[in-house]
Amino acid sequence: LAYRDYLRLLPKTELHCHFVSTLSAARLISLADRYGVELPTTDPEELFAYDDLADFLVAFRAATDVLRTSEDLATTAYDGVRAAVIAGNLRYREYGVNPQYFAARGMGYREFLEPVIDGLRAAERDLGVGFRLVVAINRRESAGSAVELVEQMISHPYPEVVALGQDDLTPENTEDPGRFAEAYALAKRHGFHLTAHAGETATASAEDVRVAVDVLGVDRIDHGYRVLDDPELVARLRERQLPFATTPLSTRALSGWALDPGHRIARMIRAGLNVSVSTDDGVFFRTDIGREYSEGLFSFGIDAEGAKAVALAGIDGAFCDSDEKARLR
Ligand code: ES4
Ligand code: ZN
């Protein structure tokens, strides 16, 4: 028990956290009620249980629809930081934000991002938790609209918006990261960091991870579990120490993977890859950054030295400047 408390209390960063999923369950349900948004079910046992990633994304999309006003966004941002400080001693977080979900409801890029940034800046001031934002391409949308999204990043710069990523799934429920090569090339030319969800679930492969690295030129991978199916790629990415932002408890919810020493994340750590851990979608997977360590890493059989290495990987792989990294170390 003492070791699990240590894991929970260790100072932490997380690099892979979808902004919408920092909502509390109570707020998700009350906002859905206020706006008449139909959730797949209001029974929490069912609302937070999924067959797979595609099934989960139905609930995730419904949740994006309950954040309608600037106040909804700013309050969610602020309260989400406070909850993570209490749950797991969070010190720094990178959020995936997906403006295309909000654009589909008539909310513009700045109209969406500004209250999020305001709420997170207020939390940084009050609680000392730093943050950066990763603008995520919605993979359901076209390659052309992804380029338009990057053009928005370029024409409306914010100091905290430092990277391009991609989430959701294609309409065929595949990853196909290479589809967005043009958007990634444009973002890279303008100095943004690059990451991508790749190699996550059964519809993905090591090849998706390879394409994200070799075609998109990412400097980090979200998930990446399928990399283990290609030992040569593992060797290459170990050599490069390319950061993997993994999410232990999400894999149990979406892929049914038991949290034990045979888990892909445990194997990636033992293979010498650069692995950090994050919540992905806290409210939906009923997790928080404390539990990713005290339940995830603990069940993987990671010892105190190993857990410290994972926490340091979460600083090493961050897209912030070296001053912020020095503060976190
Ligand atoms: C997501 Cl592709 C993917 N994986 C996990 N969580 C997500 N939230 C939105 N897209
Ligand atoms: Zn994710």
C-alpha cells in the first residue's frame, strides 16, 4: 500500500490528454441535461463501458457537444486541473484539442481555443500546473480540411499552442496517419512539434507507427503499442529514444488488455523505449493521472526506479521549452 501511495503522490506530467475528457462525470451529465444532448445512456455503468475504440468515440463525440459556451470551456479547463492535482500531483499537462468537432457546431477556432487557454492560464497561476496544447486533426475529416486547420494555427498563433496531432478515426475506423502528410509538412515548416495517435487498437498496425515516424516525421507517438509487432522498428525507435505517450487504463477499457507484466506497455518499457503514461480520456475510462501510476505501473510490476524513469520520460517528451522542463525536474 505504501508503494502505491508513493506512485500516486509522485510529481507528474501527462502528455496525452484529450481536453474534453477532463470534464467530471457529474458535469458531463448535468450539461447534457441542460442542453438536451442525448448521451448513449445515462447509466454510468453503461456510459463508461465500450466494445472498442469506435464504440467509445460515439460517447466521446456526444461529450464534445455539451461544451457550448465560453464559460463551459473555461470552467472545465480550470476544474480539470484542480482535480488532477488532488488525484495525482499533476505539475504539467499537454492537451489534445480538436477544433473541428467545435467548428462543426459553428464555433470558430479562436472562439473555441481562447476560453480553454484562459481557464488553463488561471489554473497555472493558482495551482502552478503548466500546460501546452496539441491541435488535433480529426481523422474523420478530409485531408484538405486538415490543411485548413493548420492554416488557422499559423494565422492565429498562441504561445501555448505548440504542436499538431491527430485523433478520432477515419470513417472506415482505421488510423491511416499518412493521409495527412500535407498538413504535417505545413505545420513542420512553421515550427510546430508533431505527434499522432498510431498503433493503438486492433484496426491498427506497426506499419501505422512507421508511417507516422517516416512519412509524417513526428517527434512523439501517442499510444504506439503495435510497434512491438515490428522488432526492427522497436530497435530504431529505442536508438532514437522517440517518446511514446501511452495510456495504460484506456487499453483495458478499449482493448480488454489485462494490466499485468505481459501488457504491451510493460514490454515497451522493458524494451528500452522512451515511455511516459497519461490518462487519454479520464472521465470515460474512470481514471486519473494518479491511477495510471498506482494501478497501471503498479500492476505492470514497475519498481520505484522504473516509475521515476517513466515520470522523467514525461518531462523529456514534453513539447515545452527547456526552462519549463528544468522547473519540472
Ligand atoms: C481518441 Cl483515436 C482516440 N483514442 C483515444 N481517445 C480518443 N479521444 C478522441 N480520439
Ligand atoms: Zn488519445
